[in-house]
Amino acid sequence: MKTLVWVEHDGSAVKDATLAAVTAASKLGEVHLLVAGDGVDGVAKAASEIAGVGKVHVADNAAFGHNLPENVAPLVAELMASHDAFVAPATTTGKNIAPRVAALLDVMQISEILSVEGPKTFTRPIYAGNAIATVESSDAKLVLTVRGTAFEKAATSGGSGAVEAVSAGGDAGISSFVGAEIAKQDRPELTSAKIIVSGGRALGSSEKYEEVIVPLADKLGAALGASRAAVDAGYVPNDYQVGQTGKIVAPEVYFAIGISGAIQHLAGMKDSKTIVAINKDEDAPIFQVADFGLVADLFSAVPELTGKI
Amino acid sequence: MKILVPVKRVLDYNVKPRVKADGTGVDLANVKMSMNPFDEIAVEEAIRLKEKGVATEIVAVSVGPAKAQETLRTALAMGVDRAILVQIDDEVEPLAVAKILKAIGDAEQPGLVILGKQAIDGDNNQTGQMLAALTGWAQGTFASAVNVEGDHVSVTREVDGGLETVKLKLPAIVTTDLRLNEPRYASLPNIMKAKSKPLDTKAPADYGVDTAPRVKTVKVSEPPVRSAGVKVADVDELVAKLKAMGVHS
């Protein structure tokens, strides 16, 4: 099987999520990459060095500069004439593009695969990870997105893929990029952070969130999160929300502070490697999933932890 | 401008999904079902656009079982003008839903289709993008702000690491993210009024769409169980455990 992997990049470097997608694709067959963008010679070179890569298709065109799916999906669909599977990382970019490609190919996409069980069989999370479905495609071609935390990252060196320019595609003329506000780099993104410190309703106010949660996150270089209850109570903005209807995260360490552990919240963080819970209610459900639980008053325990860590 | 809002009836987000013992799926018997939370946000956004004078009519569509009528009545009670139920008891995949919506779009000629970014049951996150491909329209997915400006719509999108704004030619597809708005509750008088709003019932065959699944569910299982770890006695013990793992400032 010949696979075509979407290379997600920032214009200069290949993003990590791509490397997990390469590993998933390599379980299906030959790995070809697609680097699309505006001025992507550097990315194409880096992509060709990824271990196990056979060929790198490079579509260098201003129309592909901002990953606009209206422009990119027809390009991918055209390349898919000579490939059997399109594989994209399940990032916001991959999720934006892949279904548009799938519909152009009349293929039912399989989203966020966790494992490759056979040539057309995969596992994927449903109900925010509360159940795992094993699914088998009957379509002639495959369109997959890959959950980055579920696959090892392919090595970024050792490969020698042949770089080949693609002239197909252009501007569909129905969409344009206006601008971006990418979060300041002094705090990691919630979805890719190694450590996350989350606060819940027990904090009682946005002032207490600032006073108790933020210093610990600062000290650990962690991302900030919150439960839906804390968001609904207005302690923090919506985009802090970890949970079924918020962000799904899987950091190395997740601190759940003053969070009882509602189903909704657990669905968003239970794949974290290590969960630390601090709560004064020893019967809180969060302790059933926590690797390290501390039954204590968070208003004294967390500042003490911040001081000692 | 007319706005089309597809809505799905799903297991309520506060109910813990239980995998059926025979591994065929998640048990939906006798559990609370609600409108998919992202679809509620889509309905709210459409109503706000109507309140601003941008939209003139809002049509809600659901592809699902007879009981999806309740979901459509909720949308009508929130402020949607009329509803279409495309009734089918079997599970319908996003690709088939998108094909049905494409056919409804051909008949209704909406200026905007606003959908939830994903349903919280299948978590596919596909229908809006697929509908965009089938219609050839532009798509603004994971929206946190939507502004209609003449013959364009400007959509601010929640992307990994921040926000991105795109300008799309109308008609266009928008899918909602959490931050777009806070959906209203339907008032009792509006719930009563919704009972007399028009709700048409159709079948997939009326739109000439084959809903046979392309992807077979082989089995559904419980995720690996996370076992509870240890309780630590105090902060010092926690600090020691964390430091042993390499977690420190």
C-alpha cells in the first residue's frame, strides 16, 4: 500500500505530530510525504530526512501558504490518484483538511486512530475516549487522521526520500487568510504541554485561581487548565477547559487541583501519563484515577508544593 | 439570508457512556439524550445572526431516529423557524449525512450552514468539512467568532496554539467551537410556541442518498482501566514522588 502523509510544518520545521503520522503510515506500507506551502524548500529537505520516507511531494505555491483546505484538498485528491491512503496528524490543521479530501474521494474517513490492527482495520476513541471502537473500512482508499500521543515519533534523520515537485493545484478563489494570533510562547499550549496544572470549582474565584494555580504552573513551566465547573463559574476563560466538550489532553503530568473528577472532565485528561490530585474530599472520584492523591486543603497544600518543588 | 443548522441527538454529555457487554456499542437504552453541545452553539449563533438582522430564516435539520424530533423541538424553542427531520433508525456516517445536507442545501439555498465541529458520540469531526467539499463552498471550522460582511464571512478559528482568521466567500460552511457563544435556554412560552412550528419528516431516499455504512464497527470495548495509585501523606511526600519522576522547577 502506498500512503501519502500530510506534513504539518510552520514554514521552517516539521511539526512533531507529523512524525507520529509517519509511524502510523509505515504500518500500512510505503510512506510518501506531501509538503505543501509557500517557500518550503527547507521543510522539504527536513521531511526527506525522516526515517523510512520513500518520496517527498513538494507543492510550493502561495495558494498553499496558510493550509487553506479549499486550495489544499483538491491538490491532495489529485495526488491520491496514485496513492492508497491519505494520512494526516489529528491536529486542527489535519482535522480541517482530511475530511474535505475524504469527501472529494467519496471515502468515509477514520478519525484519530490509536492503532493499526490490519490493512483496513483500526482502533479509535469514541465518546471522548470512554469507549474504543475497532473499525474496518470497506472503501477502496483510506483517509485517516492519527492521534499523536498514540504512536511513537519517527526519527528525524536517517531517511533519504526523493524530493519531487508537484505543479498541481492553485487558489480556488473562495477563501483567504486574514491573520493569526498565536499564543505567546512563555506558556506551552494545553494540547501539547508536558505538564498541565488545572484548577476546579473548589478554588472559589478567579483571584484564587491566579493566586494558587498560576504560580505552580509558572514554576513548572506548565500549561494552565480548568474544569468545566471552574469555567462555568467564570474563574477562567473557556479555552482553559479540559474535558469532553473542551480540550482532550495527554501530558506527562496532569495536576487536578480542587477538581472532583466529573465524567466530563475525566474524559479529557485520563490518558495523561501521571495524574496528581489534590482535593480535601477523600471520596472525590478524581482519586480513583490519580497516581498520586493528596487529601488536603488546596489553599495551604498548593502554595507549599509550589515552594518546595 | 437563510441559515441551515444541522443538529444531532446524542447521549447527554453528563452521562457516563457504558459499553454494552456484547461489545456491539454503547448502551443508549433508558439514558438521557440531548442536543450535541456543539450543535447548541451552532443554533445559538444562527439565532444571534437573525437577531442582528443578518439572517432572515433559520432551518434546523436532523438526520436520525424519530426521537430526534425532540432535539429539533429544542432548536425550535431556542428560536429556529422550522425544522426538517430526515428519519432513519440506523447509525448514519458523516459522509452520508453530508450528502443528505448537500441535497437539502440544493433545495433550501442557504447563505450559511452552521454545524457543531463534532458530535460527542462518534467524535468524528467530519460532517462540516465533507459538506464543504460536496458543495464546493469555503469552510471556517472550529469557529470562535463569526462576522458576516457583505458577500463574505470572516471566521476566527481556534487552532492549535491560538487563533486564526479567514475570510470566506458566501455561501459558506462554519463549524462551531466552544468559545463561540453560550447557548440560551428556551423559555417556557417559547417551548410551547415551538410545538406549533413546522417540522417536516423526510427519508434519506427522498434525497437519493445511500446511507449504507462504509466503515464496519468490529467491536466496541472499554478503554484500558486506569487504576488508582497511592495516596501521599503530605506535600513533602508528593514533592519527593514528583522529583523522583524528574518533575521539578
